[in-house]
Amino acid sequence: MSNDLLTELQRHLRDVNDQFAVVIEQLVHIAPPVPVDGDNGQLVAEAPSAVSQAELQAKALELSKGLSQRFKDITAVINKLPDVCEPPEKQDARISALLQEHHALRKELGTVMQEAERKLEEIHGCYEAISQHALRQAGKMVPSNNA
């Protein structure tokens, strides 16, 4: 269970990284950086922008909502992780419960597999009977003595 959560957490962190890169790329595309004077932080020149301030704010809001959602997803996964300070007895009980669940699911899977194999054999028998009948009808198979 923890491995699944860690994998999910890694996926979410990768998604945040990707989303952040997209945000930066789109912001630079719609509002290119403007040069500033290094000494006093004043703009050297006003960069022409084909995007209105309202469009820029709407895009920035959309992108920030995406990042915010990614962080909420990460927080949800982190909250599912077991407590680091959990006493060993509680960890052992949780592991035992997971093992019992695993054994029950394994047994159930075995039963389902046996049923599936039985049905597959039945289907093969039906297919064989149908194909033999079709071959006989087409005159490509001599009828056997036990048919």
C-alpha cells in the first residue's frame, strides 16, 4: 500500500514540475519579460504586449488554479501515508491486516481463475464441435464412427 502511495506521490510531484514548466512557458509567451535596470529595479523599456492585462490575469489565474489543484492532490496522498511515529505494535497489526486481506484476495482470485479455466475448456469444446460440424457440412471431413 505504501509503495502505491509513494508511486502516486512521485507521479503528482512530476505533474507539479511539468505544470510549473508549462506555467512559466505560457507566461513568458503571453507576457515576455521586460528588461530592468539592475541598480534600482526600474524598467529600462516598456515591452510591447499583444495581450491585454485582463487576458494576462485570466491566464495567470487559470494556471495558478492548475498548480493549486496539483498541490491539493499531493496533500491528499501525503495524508494517506501511515504515521511515522506509529508504534511498532500498531504497525504489526496493520501489516497483519494487510496480509489477511492479501490472502483472502489471493484465495478469491484462485477460485475465479479455476472458474475461468473451466469456462475456457467448455468454450474450446463448443468451438471444436462447431468447427467439426462446419467441416462435415462443407464435405471436408469424413464423419467419424462415434459422431
